Amino acid sequence: MAGRDELAAMRLFVANTGVGAFPQLEDLDLEVWSKFEVCSQPAFAFIDKDGSVTVRLGALGEGGLIEAIDALLAT
């Protein structure tokens, strides 16, 4: 989810990085950021099957992302 920038810049980022295959959400008023208490990018909000949310701030890299997803799938 993009936020904290102009819409045109966010769309250009999506186009340039090839992440357009993933659903994108422009959170221009930072409402979603506020709900999940995200204060910087990158940040990841993981929601488990019970609806509990864990937010991790900072880059995860491929290995960290796989580890976080595997942990969610194991619960």
C-alpha cells in the first residue's frame, strides 16, 4: 500500500518496479497507516486467520517475507 507521496509518483513506482500484478491501494489520507500504527516505509502488516495483526517495520527481504508467510500458514 502506498502512502506519503503524490499519486503520480506512486503510480510511477508501481510501473517501474513491476509490482503492478499485486493489488495496490493508495492511502493518501493515511487512514490505513494510522489504523495499523505504521509510521514509516517499508512496513508489513500480517493478519493471521484469527484477525490478529502484527506489523513489522523495515525491510524483510525475500527470506524474511517467506519466513513470515510460513509462520502465518503454520498457525
